[in-house]
Amino acid sequence: MDTTLQDPLVGQLLDSRYRIDGRIAVGGMATVYRAVDTRLDRVLALKVMHPTLAADASFVERFIREAKSVARLSHPNVVGVFDQGADGSYVYLAMEYVAGCTLRDVLRERGALQPRAALDILEPVLAALGSAHRAGFVHRDMKPENVLIGDDGRVKVADFGLVRAVDTVTNTTGTVLGTVSYMAPEQIEHGTADTRVDVYACGVLLYEMLTGAKPHSGDTPAQVLYQHLNEDVPPPSAAVPGLPVELDELVASATARTPDVRPYDAVALLAQLRQARTGLSEQQLDAVPPQAHATAHDNADDRTSVIPRAARSVRLPLPADADAADPQAPLNRTSVLATPPPGPPAPARTSRLRLDPRRRTVAAVAAVLLVLGLGAGVWYINSGQFTEVPPLLTKTEAQAKQRLEEAGLDVKGVEREFSDTDKRGTVMATDPGVGERIRQNGQVTLTVSRGPETVKVPDVKDLPLNRARQELKNAGLAPGMVKKVFSDEIEKGSVVSTDPRAGFTRKADSAVALVVSKGEEIKVPDVAGSSLDDAREDLAEDGLKVKILPGRVHSSDVDKGGVVKQSPAPDTSLAEGDTVTLTLSKGPEMIEVPDVTGMKIGEATEELEAAGFEVDENRGLLGIFGDTVKEQSVDGGDKAPKGASITITIR
């Protein structure tokens, strides 16, 4: 049985325009339906906010404001936003309908993907994110569920910049794990989100596509969050042996735990992806990982298709009788009751009947009750079933909704208009108007002021980032993309400047980009070749932290325990408190020296060089005309450092 038929909205006409045909998905914030725009006769996706969230006025206001902002994005890989509105308690968003499946469906059916397919999916995702990043938007919730793959092979990113409920950690464990798995460390630790959190999430997406599993796992969200904060994303080649190092480096770059080490935005990561792809051979691109499900690669010739047959969208039929589809749906009908015809005239009485006092009392009471009943009925028909719209002007949206609820009325919808006289966020008009009579349980449309159509950008220089964002909101503007720069004058975490600058006039709700100080610029010192203690001391003097990689490497130039290499490289610009990663030496690699005594010079030299040694010849006076090795400086069978010089004596 189709469970969507139990949904009260299926089969209904929302806002007198959108006919809801079937339910597509249910999330923590909203339900997505497939609907038909009856005015334009086109299929679209309708995202309807859960009524419990729609009761929060500030939540709805942010939902609508950000939806309007995202609607201005125009990119072939971004799911388009057509319309937004409200119908009673239903707040909705009309979006482009993509017939196909999500990346989650692909991973569920196919497991790990071939590198070619993974890069083919990630490239348009980064193109969409790059367009948004350059326009001042951050997605904040990139995950496979928000990557749509159409039946025609097009890849689109959904849910750009829309509101997220921050307390969903208490909901279904599976949902939580599926979200926190893609959160960047700074999102978890500080709650900050700039373009680099999307870059981090895309790095995790690439890892999951290449390996078929998330990089961090746990039984609870807290365990996953701890790993994001304290453990690097492992290279995908650790799970899929044979993956090219270029893919390991791409994942490592995108998922660096220090935000400043990552590519600044999706455009930069896209450039790295394309560069990495040029270094891969056809065999490497088409290699089938062991974690791939066997059924996913039955068609070896179809190397580019990533849409599972079982996951394609299914059109749901409408019930034959829309009214009968939901027997629990309330009937909104007005019944007209006809007055009964007058009865026949009473027969004339020839004599008065004498009533006893008890009967006379009952008759009097009945007459009084009849008069009161008729009066109450007349009052109800004329006034009792009506109420007046209470005074709502100049009230905040939340106050107005509360007053309407106390009066027994509902909010039909909230419209927003610019006003030079009404304070932003206050009610400037109602429909029906204040004081007008309306049936009890009727609906009132509120018109809320958006403030002046143009506002001046406030001066937020030197303010902490959170306070600066609030000042912009109070002025009727939207905090935009955050860029961090080094500054010797502005305290770390405070605003250096805005774009546009303070005093410039902009349309209300326009995004204002913020430039935030990273503190004083620190050039990373060169500690390669130093002992670990010396390296720690040098870096600590500059205010930098040290991280030691667990694995050590052989080095003929650096003593055991010394620093072989560092990341970032010397002279890289960092801020105080940033981390420098060090790789330590295991000392030179010791290898066995072959025995070449008795060999001819050429043969002995060739064998020693093949083993990794350099060769010096000692002929002396007696060996000028000789060609046979009589002695060697390190006896055959003994070990010497790789690359060391072995002296052979010739007689």
C-alpha cells in the first residue's frame, strides 16, 4: 500500500495553486512532495515545513529570507527555487523537480565507485558550490542526500543555504550520524561556517565515494564528533589498496583539520580536482574497487552512468476520488437550515380550561426558556458566530500571532513589504482589517514590514564577528561570506572591514561580506634537519603548535629523531595558535653490502651501485695495471647506510 495516501496533504490543493500528487521524502525540517503548478502546468518539488517549526515566527522568517536569497542563484547544477509562500499553518518552498535519485541511493546500491564516476559526480557539485561561494552563500550541510542525480545524468545540489534545526542531535541516531559525518571541526567546536566547511564536506564525500564508507564511525554522534576534532581523515588508499596518490592528496587537502590549510572555496578545490585528474591514467580511473557491489558493474561498457535502476523516481497515481482518499479530512461546509412551516391553526375552544397552579408554573418557565432560546439564536446568527480582528498594527509578528490565537483566529499567511515608516518586523496591515468582523476560527493574513527598501551599511569595524553579524541583521542586512586576513592592528576574530564599506546604501536583506582578522601574520620557520626539541622550541617562540606524524621515514641526511620535513612549508603565513606537522627521521636505511672481492672492477662496481652504494677505487702503486678487487672497506655480508661510499682495493 502507498503510505503517501495517509498523508493529509496528498491530493490537496495548497495555496489555491499547487496540487500535491505524492510524497517524495521526509526530513527533520520539512516534507518534500511532488506537485503540479496548476497555473503553469508544470511538475515541481514542494518542500513544506513541519507545522511544529512553522509555529516559530523567527524560524519561518529566516527560512523565507534565505529562500529568496538562494532563488537569485542561477547555475545549471543548483536546484532552482521558483516560489515560496504560506497557506494556513503550511509554509512551503516550490523548487525544481529532479527526476532521478540521490547520491545516497547510488552509494547504497553500488558501494564504492570507480574513481572516474566519483570525480564525474564531485566536479559539478564543486561547480555549483563555487558559484554559490562567489555569490556569498555557504551551504553548511553538504551530504549525499543533498546531491541529486537526474535520469539524464545531470548532477544538482539541493538545499542551498536553507535553515537547519540545530537541536536535531536528539533525533533519530541514523539521521544524526549521517549529518555529523560531514561537519568540519570548526563547525563542531566553534559553530563557525564559511566556504571551507563545504570544502571539508566535499572531501568527506569524495572519500565515501571512493571507499563506500564514511571516514569516521561510531555508535553515537559524540564519538563521530570527537574523531572529526582529533583524527585526520585517513587516505582512501588505506581502505582501497592501489588508489592513486593524487586522490589521497586531494582528500587530504580538502579535509585538513586546520581551515587555513584547506582550499579557500569550492572553486579552488575544483582546480585541484582537475589537476589531479590529468595525472590519472584510464586504467586508474576505471579501476573497480573491492568494496563495489557486484551488481553495480554488470555492464562493463557503461562506465559513466551512476544512476541505479532501482533508485529512479516513481510517479505516484492520484486516488480516483480525492475527497474519499482521506476519510479523516475535515469538511469545511456551511449548512443552511430552513425554518419549519407553521402548523395548522389550533381548533377553537368553546370553554376555558382551568389549569392547576403547578401546570401554570411549568408553562411559564417553558415560555421564558423559549423566549431566551429564540433570543440566543437570533444573537448567534447575527453576532455570536463572529468576532473582531484585534488591534495588531505595530505589534511584532510573534505578538500578533499570539493575539490572534487568544481571539480564536488563525494566521492564513504572512506577507512582507518594504516600508519607510513601519519598524522592521512589525505588522503594518491585516486582511481583514483591524476591527472588521470575521467568523470565529477564521483566518487573518498579516503584512509585516521589511523596513526601508534601502539601508546604510553600519560601521562594524573592530567588533567581534558574532556582534558584527547581529548589527548587520538589526540594520536589515544579511551577513555574507567571511574572509580572514592577517592584521597587526585588529584583534584576532574581530572585523577588519566590510564589502560594501560602512555608509554605503544597499537594498534591504542584501548580503554584506565581512573581512575578519586572523591576528598577526607569522612566517613558518624552517625546522627541517633540526632535532625535535629544537624544532618545538623554535615553533613555540612564534606561537605555533606542533603535531608529530605517527610514522617515521628513513633519511641519510637527518639523524634518527630529527625533523625530515614539515607541513606547511617554511615561510608559509599562519596565525598564532595554528599547527605545524612534523615528520621525524628513522635514521639512514641499513642494507647488506655484497661481497665483491675477486671480481673484475666493472662487475664489482655495477653490483655495489645496484645495491645502493657509491664506489671509490683504491689502486695504490701496485694496482695501476690491475683489474681485480682484492679488498673492500666494508666486508661482504656486513650492513652499511644506504648511499654510503664503499672503497674497493684493486691489484
